[in-house]
Amino acid sequence: MPTNPIEQIPAKTIIFGVNPFSFRIKTIIGVGLIEAFLLSFLLFQTFSYIQKTQQEYVENTAGVATKIFASAIENALLASDVATIEDYISSALSNKNILYVRVYANNELLAQGGDAELLRQPFEADNFLSNLTDAVYDQSYKISFYDTEFGEIQLGYGVKALESSFDEAKNKFIVIALVELLASGLFSFVLGLYLTRQLKLLEEGANKVAQGDLDFTLDVSSKDEFGRLAATFNQMLGSIKYQKHLTDTANTQLHALLNIAEGAYMLCDKDSNILFVNSAFKDVFECYSIVDRKIDDFDALLKIMSVSDELVLVNDLIANGELNAKEDKTYHDILKLDVRGEIRILERTIKLAKSGKESAWLAIYMFDITEEFRMNEMRDNFLSHAAHEFRTPVTGIFGFTELLMARDYPPEQAKELYKMIHQQSSRLIAMITELLDLAQLDASHQSSLTLAPLDLGLLVREVVANHPYSLHPVHHSLNIAANLPLIKGDKDKLYRAIANIYSNALKYSPKDSTVEVFVLQDKADQVSLLVNDKGQGLKSDELKQIGQRFWRADKSGKIPGTGLGVALSKEIVELHKGSFEVLSTYGKGTCIVISLPVKGSVEG
């Protein structure tokens, strides 16, 4: 534990020795130096800004003049009309700031005018006013026609008047700065005199403040006021710093822990003033300027203060804007809130506590368990559906075996019973296989795929060619676009997904109808497969359920299936960063659209 610094300083120690300069002189010198520095900085910034403004003004003015002149003589330059160009030069020179103009055609001087001395000098374009030695800003402009340069204008812009204005402004600013410096010196003298008197009055008071006694009257008794005041101030400062160090360290550690925590924390005092909220709390409720304000200033916070009836009424926590804490209490419950339009499930803990006789505070901690809640709900639904789906084939197998064990059947009847047992066993195996595949997909991620460049058109053609015939005659139409880009995917898994979709289309299509299969590139970065059947189609409420595990459109049981194929296909496609879309009109049919990124885009 650190040592209290106040214990290391003797009560009568003088930290600062007697200085030959009085405090008043120090104040004058100090204020004067600060003022001189600030004025120097201000003058530097002012001069820089004026110079920059001049630079921009000259660049804009000279540039605009050059461009206007270039635009005026462009046609005459193309026609090599020297007389017209010379007239334009004369007009330009009527501007007293333009000192000379040269016009070149194909790198040869065509016409010029202006100051003879300047025209005799070699041309060199200027970029900065500060580099000028002749008070002339030289500017050039290339003239081109359809990206072919055929001429150039050289123009000299006089800046002597501008420089004279700058020098005059600079001299005025310097005079103003000197007057300001003298005025600040006089002010610092008066201020130093005043502060010296005040320091004498504050010496004894600072000593008592260091001792914690605030009820006192100042008694001036010491001549060496600055030394004793410095010693007393250091003692007080040491004590405050020591206590503040302990408090800040504890607060910093606590705030750091709370700000990295996943849960949302809020702490208020007995008057409902908010003392602290962590980052997670601010993000969840979007309340950022919240500390030192009251709970009832925020509607979102009033909602989380509503405690369920079986615990305690909200009025027991907040009454007339104050927290009533008769004894320490802790409440736990589950809260359902609408957070930015989304229902979230929060596990909430509210602690109401006393700290001393008069102080009471309220702490609220909330942890978002929405995903955990949803996962538990999905698990329960899945187990319920799985148990129901397994029960049907298992019950069939059990019943048929009981019949076979009950008595001897003729070979034909026994064969029929064995066939039914085999069908139910096959269905059970298919469900277990697909459940295992889904479980593997749920536990895996993209890195578990065996990715390789694939031609989606060839893969679809292979699925259609290898698929067994349907229970009733159904035709198919295969349309594969030419020159499709390759995708990158796991061939076996994509084959399984496409086969499931194609098999469903055949099973749900009426007799003698046609299942249409299209493979095309509908966007630059993706290839799409469309499987369109002419079956019964889906109602709007059924459309929302397709892709859910164990859900089947056929409720009669006449069409074979496990209710897992579409869900498996959808998860395989999404694992490949693709999209799975179902379009259906009841009474007309269903279209499944699978879109997969092309090889280059999926790598990016």
C-alpha cells in the first residue's frame, strides 16, 4: 500500500526558498512572456494567412485572366491570325496588372506585347509569391484541341501593389502588438499587486483546508507569505492527490472491468441520479449523454426499472423521484424489451443497498440471453419434431414385426409385410442420415468444405442424368447457358443439395407436366440455378415455413420424404456464401432459385 505523502512533509517545512524577485515582478515578467509568445504566434499566423490569401488571389486572378485570354484567341490561333491576336494582346494589356503577354503556336513565338524589359527575360513559371524577385507572377497556359497541344500563352501578372499592401498591413499589426504588449504589462502589474495581497489572506486558510477544517477566518500574521503558502499548498495537494490516487485507481479498475463486460450495468444514487453506465448499457439503450441525469429523463430506462409483480412494485424502488432503501435487497428476473424494433430477452439483476445512514444506491445488471433463449427454443422444437417423425416409422416397423411374430403368413403376404418393414426402415435411415448431415453442417464452417473449381452447368446435368425416374411420368427441360464462369464449391455437398431440390420438383409435379431447369449467369459475380415445377405451389403462410426442419408441404403422407431435404440444401448453399430463394404461387407451382458466387468473387 502506498505511503501517505502528507506524512512525509513536516508541517513547518518551507518548500520554496526566498526569491530575490517579488511575486509581483514574477507576475509581470511571466504575463509579459506569455503575452509576447501569444502575440508572436498571432502575428505569425496572421502574416501566413495574408500571404496565403495573396497567393490564392494571384493564382486565381492570373489563372482566370490567362484562361479567358486563351479562350478568346483560340480560333485566331488555329487560323494563325496574327493581327487578331495582337489586338487581343493590346486589350489584355489595358489591365494595369498584366505586364506582358506572349503567344506561341507549335513552340514558335507568334505574337507578344507589354514591358520590353520583361519580354527580353527568359520565361520561368512561378508557383509561390514568396519566391518572386521581380514583383511579377509568371503564368503559362497550354492550348489544345482534341488532346493535341497547338499553342501556349505566357502572361506576367504584376504584384507590386499587392506586396505594398502586405507590408503596410504588417507594419500596422506590429504597432498594434506593441501597444497590446504594453497594455498587458500594465495589467499584469495591477494583477500581481492584487494577487500578492490575496496570497497573504489565503495562507492560513490553505493550511486549515489541508487539515480538513473549513470553518475558519483568515488571520494575516506572516511576512514570508509565498513560502509558507507553497508549503501549506503542497501538504494539502499531497493529501488530496493521495486520496484521489486511491479512488481513481479503484474507479479505473472497476470501470475497465465493467466496460469490457458483455452485460449492461447502471448505478444510481438515492435521488435517481445516474452515476455510472458501462459501454454495453449505452449501446443497448442508445443513451450516451446519460451520466449525472435522472432515470425518469429516459423512457427506455423507465422500462427496465419496471420490476415484475412477484418481486416488488416499482413504487417501492422509486417514490417521488427518490429510491427508498430500508434494507439491502437483490431481485432477479427475466425481462423482455423492444430494443430498436427487435425483441430482446434480458436476464436482469437489481440490487438495492444502503451505504451509511443517509446514502442509498441502486445497481442494475442485465445480460442479453436472447440467442441462448432462441437456441433453447429451437432445440426443444427440434427434439419434439424429431421424436414425432421417428415415431411414425418405428411404430410401423414394430407393428409389422408383431404381425409376423403373431402367426405364420403365406409367402406373398409375408413378403408384403417385409417390404413395408423395409420401406419404413429406409425412411428411418434416410432421416438419420440427413439429421447427421445437418448436425455436421451446424457444427462446421466454410473451412470444412472441400472447395474446388466447378462448372455448375455440368454438375446440374449430372444430377438430372443420374436421378431415378419419378413415381409417375414427369418430363424435364434442361436449359444451360453457354460459357458460364466457374464457381468454387464442394462438389459432393452441392450435388446433394441440387439433387434434393430436383427430386422435390419431380415428386410434387403432376403427371405429364414438365420440370424446367435453368442454369444461367444473371449477375456478373454469380451463377444461378432455377428449378421450376408445375405442382400445387405453396400458400403464403406455407412459404414462410419452407426450409424448416421436418416441415413438409404434403400432409397426407402419400409423397415420400423426410422433411429435411430442403433444410439441408439451404444450409449447404448458405455455407457456400450463396443465396436460397423460394418463389411460389398457390395453384401454379414453385420455383427454387439457388445463386452461388463465381470463383473470383468467393475468393475475395
